Amino acid sequence: MRMARSSAVVFTDLDATLLDHDDYGWQPAAQALALLAARDVPVCIVTSKTAAEVAALRTELGNAHPFAVENGGAVAVPRGYFDGARCDAQTPVTLTTLGAERDRLRSLVTRLREEQGFRFTGFGDMGVDDVVEATGLDAASALQALERSSSEPLLWQDSEAALKVFSAEVAAAGLVVRVGGRFVHVLGPAHKGDALDWLRARYAQAHGPILAVALGDSGNDADMLEAADIGYWVARPDGSYHAPATGHIRHARGVGPAGWAEAIEALIAHHEI
């Protein structure tokens, strides 16, 4: 697959956005994905998942485009992609760290827990069975989820007040806390919006300006939607939205991949992409 020539690029969260919150299925979005592929519109995954997890999903989707992992902590580009090389989902990628290395993050959170008694369970405390129980993933997928390079997800087991104190301590160390759908993520200063900006610049350098469309469902997607030209909040499993529709950010009518598909099909119907 050659690099798409369309000016539009779609940047998408996965969990509870392109993927169903409960079963991780993407089939309700299959037709919308096919419409984008027919128009040579790249779909760039921007997720809290790891590179290993995304590699398996990209193979399933037949996705040959760049992607960002661990909430923007790192960006992966298929080798030769921006030079016009023919790429597919198996093309080796070059990973660029935008945030902080995982060892630094793990060291900070364990120190804060020991010194101040915060109650949480981090991925560094978990084995495969623990991740299976926390996420509903199968064992192979859970193993991929543990292969982290630039983030430390936490199952937060303390109060909201404690989370505010913890977040302030993390910020004082030059790092950040992002609250996702299932986990609290401790990261370097890069976020999903930075990953979008980094990829936007690469696309622009290679082929001219793009129209960046971003879709997400939770707080850790907010920076990405703000950085996009058109953003969509997809409805959460209970039908609510993370934030109001304002300015260039809209509400998709539907939950998870069904809402994702509705947004994409509306953009196509209105000739915006």
C-alpha cells in the first residue's frame, strides 16, 4: 500500500472508540473503514495500548499507516512510509519516543506509593493473569499489553482527593497523569495531541497540509481532539459524552465503533473528507 494522497488523515483512539468497550470488536465500523480505504484516507491509531498490541490489530485491520502508542508517549512509522515506499501491516516500524522512558515512570510511582501510601496497582505490579482480570483481554493480548516502553497504567484504588494529590506530585516531577476509560496513566510530558502534531508535520513535509480528523471518548483524548481540525467525541457506553460539543469538536451519534462509523459517514456525506 502506498502512502495515501488524500488531504484528510483520521486519528483515532481505540478502546470504547474504534473498539467496543466490552468485547474490543471493531466490526460496526467496518463499512466506514472501507469507505476511508476507498478514498485513500489514512487511519492513524493513537492509543494507550502498546506497540505489540497495535501490531496485532493493524494486521487484523490491514492498516499500513503510522500510529502512536501509550497515550502519545511514542510514535511508530513504517520504514519508508513518508518516502513513498510500499508498506503493509507487517512493514517494520521506527519507534520515536516523545515522552519519558518507562523505567523513570515506574520508579516515580513506586516511590510515591511507598512514601505517601497511595493505593493503586500498576502494570509493573501485575502478571498476565492480573491484566486478564482487569481488562478482559485474552492471555496473549495481556502479555502484549505488558510490553510497555513509555507509560505506566495504574488501577486506581484510592479516592478522587488522593488522585489529585498524586497528580500534583507527578507534575512536580515533570511528568503527567492522564485518566483513561479503565486506567490512570502516568506518562512523560508528551500526549496524544503531541503525537498528532508530530505526524501532521511529517505528512505535511511529505505531501502538503492535511485535514486532521480525530475521534476519542475520554479525558486522555482531549488534547488530540483539540489539536485536530475536526474532532469527535464518541458516546461512552452509558450514552454520555466526556465533554460538550464546542467549536470544531462535535458529538458522534452512537456508542463506540457504531458512533465512530456514524461520524466518518457523516463527514463523507457532507464532503468534508
